[in-house]
Amino acid sequence: MITINAVGDVCPIPVIKTRKAIGELNGSGRIEVLVDNETAVRNVTKMAESSGAVVSSQKLEEGKYRVNITIEAGAEAGSGRITEETECECKTETVVQKHAIVVVSSDKMGEGDDELGHILMKSFLFAVTQLDELPEKMIFYNGGAKLTVEDSPALEDLKSLAEQGVEIMTCGTCLDFYGIKEKLAVGTVTNMYSIVEAVQQAEKVIRP
């Protein structure tokens, strides 16, 4: 049995950890996932059931839940998604999706609480690293420029993406405005013409 401790992990990390564990079972086995909220229980359950698993869950105590996943040999996935993703995990070469770009205009995601927004943005960028097909480019401008410099909480994830062939581009005017151009720690400095050109040529533009 594989035990996953995802207590304290923000979405989508519990799902990603579970998905990888399912791939490690090689077709059958049991997984125990520990999480700290009901939303994580639902997300993990939905993903596991799509693989043909039998899933049950229980509340152990306040703020702690256990999801039990059982996969039997020959179980058929509801959507086939898990099987496809598991196969991608075994590839030695990362797939980069041509003409798909991610455009990030802030160091936080959404409106409302800033602290939550920062947490969501870090989670979003981590989730990008887990995609089966990575974007061709990621463009950072305005407040998003703060994510590509030294001491950025997302720096390791962005470096990982760059190492896998994703082009990381940060607006030079924005870096100058915030006085952080000398702190750029990943990717290259770009200009507005190149940003417009990249967006124009993109077949898919993802904006958090």
C-alpha cells in the first residue's frame, strides 16, 4: 500500500501526488491519501474514480481526512485520462505544446484577499509544471514580473519549466519600473513588440 501525506498541501497538489501514485501501482494496488479539507477529498475521489478505482473516505479528526483508493487489475478507466497521463510519465522527453502560451500579469491570482491570491498563483505555476504538454512560452508583465526574480516563491517551478524547454519571457519595462531588472533569475528580458507578436501567433493563450 502507498501512503500519501498531503496534509497542508494546496490544490492541486493532493490530486497530482495521487495521480503519480496510481501510475506507480502498475495496474493494481491500494493507496491511502491523507488530506486536511473536504474539497481535497472530493477532488482526489473524482480523479481516482475516473481511473476505475474503488474509493472511500473518512474523517479521522477535525482537519484530517483519509481517502482509501483500491485499483484492481483489469479495471477500466472511465475517461482513459489516467492511463494516458501515466504513459506520459514514462516518456524521457517532455512534450512542449507549440503555439500555446501562458500570460501572467500579476504576482497573485484573482481578486479579493492578496495573501490567498499569492498562494493561488504559486499553486497555478506548480500545476503548469505537471501538465502533460507544457506551453511553448510563458510571458510575465506588470506585477507578474515579480515572479521571475530572486526570492520569488515560484522561482524553482519556473526554472524547472525553463529546463524542460519552456521559454520564460519577462517585460523589460516592467522590470525597470519595479527596479528589479538586476534581480531577474530565470528566462530573458523581452519587449512589448515581442509580447504582442507571441500573443498574435499563439493558438492558445492561458491567463490565470
